[in-house]
Amino acid sequence: MKRRENMKGFAMMGIGKTAWIEKEKPVCGPMDAICRPLALAPCTSDVHTVWAGAIGERTNLILGHEGVGEVVEVGSLVKDFKKGDKVLVGAITPDWNSIAAQNGYPQHSGGMLSGWKFSNFKDGVFGEYFHVNDADGNLAPLPDYVDLAVGCMLSDMVPTGILGAEMADIQFGDKVCVIGIGPVGLMALAGAKIRGASEIFAVGSRPTCIQVAKDFGATEIVNYKDGDIVKQVLELTKNNGVDRVIVAGGENETIEQAVKMVRAGGKVSNINYLGEGEYVNIPRAEWGVGMGHKMIIGGLMCGGRMRMERYSLLVKTKRIDPIKLVTHTLKGFEKVEESLMMMKSKAPDLIKPVVIL
Amino acid sequence: MKRRENMKGFAMMGIGKTAWIEKEKPVCGPMDAICRPLALAPCTSDVHTVWAGAIGERTNLILGHEGVGEVVEVGSLVKDFKKGDKVLVGAITPDWNSIAAQNGYPQHSGGMLSGWKFSNFKDGVFGEYFHVNDADGNLAPLPDYVDLAVGCMLSDMVPTGILGAEMADIQFGDKVCVIGIGPVGLMALAGAKIRGASEIFAVGSRPTCIQVAKDFGATEIVNYKDGDIVKQVLELTKNNGVDRVIVAGGENETIEQAVKMVRAGGKVSNINYLGEGEYVNIPRAEWGVGMGHKMIIGGLMCGGRMRMERYSLLVKTKRIDPIKLVTHTLKGFEKVEESLMMMKSKAPDLIKPVVIL
Amino acid sequence: MKRRENMKGFAMMGIGKTAWIEKEKPVCGPMDAICRPLALAPCTSDVHTVWAGAIGERTNLILGHEGVGEVVEVGSLVKDFKKGDKVLVGAITPDWNSIAAQNGYPQHSGGMLSGWKFSNFKDGVFGEYFHVNDADGNLAPLPDYVDLAVGCMLSDMVPTGILGAEMADIQFGDKVCVIGIGPVGLMALAGAKIRGASEIFAVGSRPTCIQVAKDFGATEIVNYKDGDIVKQVLELTKNNGVDRVIVAGGENETIEQAVKMVRAGGKVSNINYLGEGEYVNIPRAEWGVGMGHKMIIGGLMCGGRMRMERYSLLVKTKRIDPIKLVTHTLKGFEKVEESLMMMKSKAPDLIKPVVIL
Amino acid sequence: MKRRENMKGFAMMGIGKTAWIEKEKPVCGPMDAICRPLALAPCTSDVHTVWAGAIGERTNLILGHEGVGEVVEVGSLVKDFKKGDKVLVGAITPDWNSIAAQNGYPQHSGGMLSGWKFSNFKDGVFGEYFHVNDADGNLAPLPDYVDLAVGCMLSDMVPTGILGAEMADIQFGDKVCVIGIGPVGLMALAGAKIRGASEIFAVGSRPTCIQVAKDFGATEIVNYKDGDIVKQVLELTKNNGVDRVIVAGGENETIEQAVKMVRAGGKVSNINYLGEGEYVNIPRAEWGVGMGHKMIIGGLMCGGRMRMERYSLLVKTKRIDPIKLVTHTLKGFEKVEESLMMMKSKAPDLIKPVVIL
């Protein structure tokens, strides 16, 4: 039997530790594809995974779940992709025939959040090669109108941001507050705009992000440095509160603030990974003593080919413009390490770095 | 100018104090009706209002928001009702042309929860006469197939219970847990059954309630005396959790339990008045670190003629059988006081008393 | 008793006949308002009403249901408006406490389509004064950021267009075809864009309308002069069909075309008044022999203050730009007649005329 | 290479012709299962397929898509099933990773209606063995509380009936008319009852079916022999019309009747296979001249393991009782032919025959 080839990858070696490692190339099952990366991007989740130990201990696990690839091998049952195809890859790669997927929640196939496999249950995309389960369901062709950097944004930033707007169930003319204007919050804001929001209050403080927030449709910037954000939002709405809040940053307490600033019958949609603490605290009185119809939901992006194709069309027709998230571009596979460190230290002018291979 | 007649009523005199008082008869505006009660029922909320001070201090406020009446006067703009009509009356009587009502939340017209007027902002139904705003919108004809005791249940118990099932957004075959099987929880259970639930786990301990829960469709009784209810429900579902939870009793901590026992993508629907404490605590980990798609909502019944007519039809066609809630029947207006005390002391065999006038 | 004053108005005298008439000023009930017009616009429906006899015979009926007014009198129960207020007025003025409204369909209060009262069951807005039922529910303050011409568009064109996008239930990235790009179709197109559509195919032929369609977000123009529109749309979508179709013009056969060009699981939303013919024909085979999940719905705008306020905010935040519909502006009340004739003859460069008083 | 074994099956030989044939046993792919039938049932669709040529010419195609099986072989990727397992099998067996399935319409994966494979694109279940694509997604374990005859009803009758109630989007207290009370209409009726309908009008004439309709919750029987069914239903609803109509039988004209008897804002849900004619005719006036908000939809059952498991739970908890559909039971594989002929000739006392092997 032939020994499998080795490949290089940038990995988590334990909580707080990273390294370049050598590993065997992944094996391609009948439904699967093996890809090599064309472009890669680090995510705040990678930072949480390594330095906060958010998902617990992991060793020799290649990091990364955002990227664009080229197919180098496909399984015998794969119908729509072949060697040489350039492809979009979702951060979440569900099992589409699972009970959870049949029930509308592919991201929770195999258990809550278990549609998230890259750099969680299996090696991520920061390797010379990476494995994609169910290629027909979880890859999408890279259209010629999507460049590599934007393609990386379609792995996670775009679908997660749009999920925030979707769960918020925005109606025509809604006043929406987006708390947190890092890359995910900015895409949520862009999503809110093309979902029918009128006034959009963006909560943030970094000038680079504020500029993109305005470009994406924010009508008002709320800066926590100017005082309590709940008070500011209530003033802006003459104490009526906003119709919807999308939480895309902050801490557990941010949900409390969201509940306080939303009107009766309003909705709070969370897309922020809550990494610490025992509880999220819902303020009883402002929650209408349990009867105010203030809906609270938080979710993980769905994954899958259909959404990547749909969001590509939003790029094509200029409904969204994710390239504005990409403040820094690096060249060469080995720069993946540097890009992750940039995400960790988060310089004032950084929104998102991309590595082009 | 003619002086208005006086009437008697059973009132809250301050937190912890009740008394029979004399007050002027209410005045009928152009859209309104004045009714005299034919049957009345006390509600746990009345107990909260008086003895827990749940809505703050109130003086000389006639209590009660559940009852069946006879119209004694209507305003000039009222089209569908006239003197002598027997009518169902909702506990919540919204302003139907308000922004909140146009937005789908009549119960929050005039501010969060402000569709609740009886025994809150104005005198309730425990008087010789009571005032109903917007008679065409807030009364419904008492059908001959609805008896007086059932009619009282249509004021609050039935619509609140059904709201619990509605907000839970039950799908065909869902496993549903109903926590709390007082009168509201029992009606929520009945609602869940006719909304398509399969297995229904009823959490409670009083034998009288357990019997009705079984009659209404509970497939399993979960008793907190047998241990942690979360653990019991997880065992009953092979650790998959239930699809939906309706919270109709307990304390703030009950919401925490609900979140722990519901599956990813499931829903928690609260119809319990949360009277105390600063926070409702959502367990971060079991809430999927903010990304588990476990929706949480709590609401107040909607009110209005349409729903009373619809739920009357559910009685007519025997889809629901609210008479089973009525464990005790008293005779005579003056028994209203006794009925409230029964609700306060809650004997083991009591679900709901009704006073027939 | 004082005799009521007379007023002038431009009226339908019978099918095919119009005239200026004198009538008594309308009387203000307790919930109502009397307004004088500040700006008015004719609607294609007015043309249908008079010259096609679409709603049957009408005599001495003042025409018009689009306009901005100034309140000259309010009833005793009106809370939010007073003499001198400048107001937006909806073309549809529902009875908000009706069963239909409580059921989510205020436009059908009093019977199917009966929320439409102006120039149908009572005098319209083309008089020196006009009557508005339920002023608090059916007027909205004219914001300073809405000019008079845009205010007229908020009576009917904007809410009807947005309804088209709402009923179509557009999802992020949907390909949408809008058939008919008169003023309503153009607003539907604008609505589709801010609801998340990606590619928007606009079916029309007049250059003036095509220009605005492109401004509003059309990505492709489909001209029936270039051949069968179904074939063209299928070619543009590689035979997959579009996700949604909004029908805003054409004849009964247009619905047939819509069904043919929409994918399985897609939706057809009609906002076109179908004035003639016994049937709308659904093509059996392309409708999936009854099992293709191609949903068909058609509706009337909802009416009401809340939506006028929300859509005003969409104007304020530049999400929609209805002024582009207004191709012609006339001055003086008496020009209402000319404006209607312009709507009737529909010159190539006309989208919508407005009369400023 | 070993020659594959042969097997027997009951097949369509051409339009109007059936025969027992010999064919090679089907081959099992990595995701698939091969089963042998334990119980089988014929469907009206089989009759349409053979004698009406509804899906066009087919030769040597084994018929049948309703049955319960035993797994005899599984592919290497199948996780949840193994040889010897007794299983429920859906009539529709989608490709779960397809774009259509990711979009919520697995039944249309591969093209409109193309989730329907058995006895359409590949051999059906009336063979000694049959092939199931994606075993994990399209089989469900046969629970001990589901007997074989009921198991057959879970292939098609139950999910199709429930789909009728689902698409109708029934609300608590809705008045529902079910047109057609063959086996699918009866299950739709049962579904409507447990979805919250109050009054249910069942349109039919055969005494056997009428009895089951009453058992399943019909509150009124409407017999076309007593006159126009539209007129009868309007009389029963005091000319208000019903809230929902489920069409489960009749001809294309039945949809026209449904539109006429439903109220503005109501919904018409079709689950009837419309086999002939060019058009389904929607009556323009009663459809509110295109603006009455009368939604029309028709669909194919969804398929998949999740729903079979859910509907099994509805059997377990006695929410539905499909055994009442099974009026005739035959013994032995060779009786499949006789059962199909029974379905074709439809004796007065027949609802559904089942063959136990």
C-alpha cells in the first residue's frame, strides 16, 4: 500500500500555541473533494479557538475556515465539480441528509453547532490541502465576477452577517440597531439595508469601521464613548425603541442592552459568539415581565452551496460590497500566520486581512 | 346636570388590602359599551396585583378581568351590539387603530402591555357595571353553545393558553414540554395538542391538574418531586431535547430550565407573568454560546372580538373543553370576594372558581 | 338648523362621463377628520373607474384617492391630529376594529376590497374638502423631509408597490421578474431591491419607464417587442426560471406567463387590477400538475398610519426615491381634470402627474 | 464477473398495460439501501400512471411507491441502517444536498417533482427487491407501535394529507373545507383537525368515506348530489366563506370552486394531481379582481426520514389514526396485482387496500 503524501499546515498545538506542522494529506471519500487554497482569511473565531480556548483543547489541528480553493480531487459520487474547478467554500459544511438539516437547521447536523467542522472537528483550510465533505452540497463554483478576496468573505463574513439580518426578520421601514461593527456586524448592517430597514443605528467606535458602516447604510453612529448606548438609542427613537437589534459584538451584557432598546413586539438577533460567563441576562422588567413579545434568538450561519451562489449574485448586482471589509492583503501561503496575528492584535485600521496564494 | 348613579364593586384599596366600595357608574363613550356581569372569575393576576403589588400601588380600583356580561348601554358609533346582548369580554381590550395594533401587537397599544386596562388602568369587571372600550372590537356575542362558566374562561385562560402554543410555533409531530399546569398551562397544553404536537410532557404535581392534563392530551407527567425536570425531560427524549417548551408557571429560573431542555433550533414560549427578580438568566453554554437557534419569546394575550369568536368555535366543535378548568362554582355577586380568596389560598383540588350572578 | 356649506369637486357622472360639481361639504364624525387638499394625483384606477366602468355605475361621485391634505376639522375622539396639521392620506382607509383587520386584512374590512372607500363608496379627494374615517388610524403627519409630490406617491403607488414585494416573500439573492413598469411596477421593483433581490428583470418598453427601472435597480430589461417574455426570462435564467414574479401590469394572461417563468417553489405576486374577463388561467403543466409549489397571490394595499410612517422613513433614508415617478407637475386645483386626462392618454414620457394646490 | 440475480416485479408495460416481469436485482450504491417489501399498497397515482398515461409512456417499469420494507443490503457510507432493519419508506426520495433541498423544496430536487423517483424514473416498490437512494435520509426505522398496514400509509397518504393542512396554513379556529375524501383527503382532514381547525366541511358522497371523515373530525358533510357545493358552503358560513380550502380530489374546476368559497385573505391548498386539461381557471371576480388576498398553492409531499419519524409519533400518541383508511387487507406478494385492480375499480366500500407479504 502506497504511503500517503505529507503536507504543511498552520495549526493549533494547544491553547495559546500555534505552529507550522506536517500532516498526511486528507483522504477523499466518495462524496467529497480535496482542494488546495487559492486565498485564505483568518477569523476572530480562530483567535478565540487558540488563545481563549473557546472550544476547549485541540492539538495538531490545522486552523482556518475561510478561503477559496481549487479542486484537486473529487469522490466517485460527486456530480457537479471536477479537478481544476475554482470554488467557494463555506465555513460550515453540513450533512444535508441529517434530521437536523431536514428540519431546517443544517448547521446543527450531528448536534448543536456540529455543522462547523473546519478547525473544530477536523483540519481547517490553512493547509496545503483541505478536505470538503459533500462537495456537491458544500462547494459553489467561483464566479468570474467574484475576486479571490471577496470569495474569502463569502465563506463566513457574508453569510453570518446576512443571517443576523434574516433572524431579525426585518420589515420594510424598520429602525434597526446593529451593535458591533467589526466585519460580521458590517455585513449584518449591509444585510439590514437590503432587507428593508430605514434608519440604521451602528454602535461602534473605530474610525475605519465607522466609515464602512456609513458606506454600507448606517444612518447614525452610536459610540459607547459618548455614554450609555441604550440611552442614546432611546433618545434617537424618542423613547419608542428600535424595531430590531442585531448583536454582532460585545459581551453577554450586550444582549441585555439589546432587550432594553427594542420595542414591545421587536426582535433581538444575535450572531456574536459568546465565549465566557455562565449566563446571558435578560432584564425582567424591560422584557415586559415575560410578556412584551420581545423575541430573542441567536444562530450560526447555515452553510451550503445555495447560499454561496445567492450571495455571489448579491455581489454581482452590487447589492453588497464585501471588498470594503478587506483592509489588508498579504501574498503567499506562509503569510497565513502573520494574518492571524493581525487579527489577534487588531490594529485600529484593520477590518479583515486576506492572504492570496 | 343629573348626578350619576352609584354602583358597588370589589376593589383593591392598596397593596395587600381589598374592600367592597361604592363608585359612580362608568360613562359610555361613543364607541363604548357598559355591561353588567352575568358571570365572573378571579385570576392569579388579581392575586399578584393585590398581594404582591405586582403592578404597583392602586387605590379604589375595582378588580377583575374575566367575565361574561350583558350590555346595558352602547355608544352612538357602536354597530354590532345593543342593550340586552349577552357578550364575551376579553381581559385585554386594545385600541385597534393604534400603531401597535397596525403592527400586529394590539396588546401593546399605548405602550408595552397597555392593552391590559381592566383592573390595571381602569376599573375591572368585579363591579355592578363595567366599561368596555371599543365595543365592536372588544366584545363578542355569547353563543348559545357557550355556557357562562366557559364564557369566563374565554376572557383570559383560553386565549393566553393558546398564545403559548402559537408563539411556540408548533409543527406537526413536535415533542412539546409544558411547564406549569395551572389553568393557563392546561389550556396551553390543549392548544399544543390541536396544533399538531405528538408527545406532550406536562410538568406539574397536583393530582387535580394532572388528571386534566391527561384529559387534555399530556402523554407523560413530569413531577419536580421526582428530581430535576431538565434531566427527566432529556431522559424521555434520549438526550435530544424537546422541540418546543411552553412556560406557564414557575419562576424566572424556569426559563433557564426550558432553554436547557429544548433542542438546537427549538423554541421557548413564555406566558408566565414574571413578577420578581432583576433578570431572567439564559444559560450561555446550553444556548449554544449564542448560536444554537434556540428562540425565546414571551407574550401577552392579544384580545379582541375575532379571537373570542374563533375560540368559541373551538368550544362548539369540542376541540377544546375549558369547562374542565372550572372546579368550583359559586352563586351571587357578593361571592366574588370568596372566589378571589380561593384563588389566593389555592386548595389542592382547585383549578379555577367561577361566580355565577 | 344651519345649512351646510357647499364645495366643488371633480366627479364621475356616469360611466364615461366626468364633470365639476357642487356638493355639500362632508360632515365630521367623532373619530374622523375633514381635510382640504394640498396636492393631488390621479391614478390609473380613476381611469378604470370612469371609462372602463370597472366598479360599475357611479353618479355624482367625487374622484381621486391620492393626495396630501391639511386638516380643517377633527372629531371629538381624535387624539393625534388637530386643525392645521399637514397630513399623508392613504388610498385605503380601513375600519381598524373590524374582524378583517383583527385577522390581518384591514383592506378587506367590511367585505373583500371594502377598505377602499375614496372614489368607490364615498367621495374621493378631488374635492375642496374630503372626509377621512378614523383619523388617528388613517392619517399620518407629513414629515418635513417629504415634499408634497412624494407625499402623493405615499397614498397608493408606494404602498401598493411595496405590497407586491412583500407578498412575493423575497429572500436574499432571489432573482425577481417585475412585469409592468408603470408607477406601481416601478415601486414594486424598488421594493424588491431593498428586500434582498439580486437580479431584477423588468418587463416593459417605454424609454422613460425603462430609465427609472434601471435607476431603481433593474439589472435587465425584457421588452415584449423582442419576443415572448417567458422565453426571454427562461433564457436569462438558463431555464431555471426566476424565484419570484411580481405582476404589476398587463392582462389576465400575464399571470399565466408569470407561472411559466417561475421555478418550482417560487411565488407569483399580483398587484395589478384585473378589470375584465371571466378567468385568470393557470397553465396546468407548468403549475406542476397542481404540485409544483408555485404560490399565487394577489392583494390590495393595506392602508393605515403605520405604513405611511414607515415608508416615509424609507424616503428619509433614501432607500426609495419616489419623486422619480413624478414626470409632470401642474399647479392649481382646477388642473385635477387635466391631470386625469393625462393619465388616460398616457403620453410616452408620462409616468405620473401631480397637481400642487 | 458474477452475473446479478434476477427478481420478479409487477410492472407497467406501456400505457394501459401491466404484467409480471423478471428484471435484474437493483445495485446498491455507497449511500443506498436495497430492501425487500414486507407490506405494499397501491396508489391512485399508479392507476393514473398506467391507465391514464399521466406521466407519459413507460415500459418494463416496476410500479408502486407505498410500502414497508426490510433492509437486505446497505452501501458503505450508510450510517444508521443495517441488514435486517425494518423500515418505513417515503414515496418521495429526494437528493438532500441539492440546491432545491437547500432551498426548502427537496421534493423538487433535480427539477420540478423530480424527487418522485419510484415508479416514475426508476423501478418502484412492487418488486421482490427495491432500491432506496440515500438510505440515511430517506428511510426511517419502523417503530414497534406502527403496524405494517399503517406503515404503508406513512409512505404517501399521511404525508400528502398533512402537506395539504400545512400549505393551508391553518390558524386556531379556522373554518376549513376539504374537497375530496378519498384516502388523501381524509388524512388532510385529520391534519386540519390537529392543526387547529374548528368547523370542518368535508365534501364527498361515499358512505364509507363519510363515516371515516366524521371519525377524523368533519363537523359537516357536503354532498355534491345535494346541489352546488359552493352554494352549500357559503350557506353554512352565512356567506362569509371558509378560511381555508384543501383540494384533495375533483377536477381542475374544483380549484375554481375553492376560490369561490374562500374568504378574502383565505388560502386554497391543492394536493390533487391534476392530470388533464390545459388550464386551471381562477374566477377573476371572486378572486377579488386580483386583489382579494386569496392565496393559491399546490404541492407534492416532501419526503425524508424526519417527517416519517414525526408522523409515526402522531400515530403513537393517537393524534392520527390512519388504520381507518385500510378497508381491505390481502396476503401474499402476488396479490399486488389484485390490489391495484381494486384501486382502479374503486368499489363503494373501498378506501385503501394493503398487501401483507
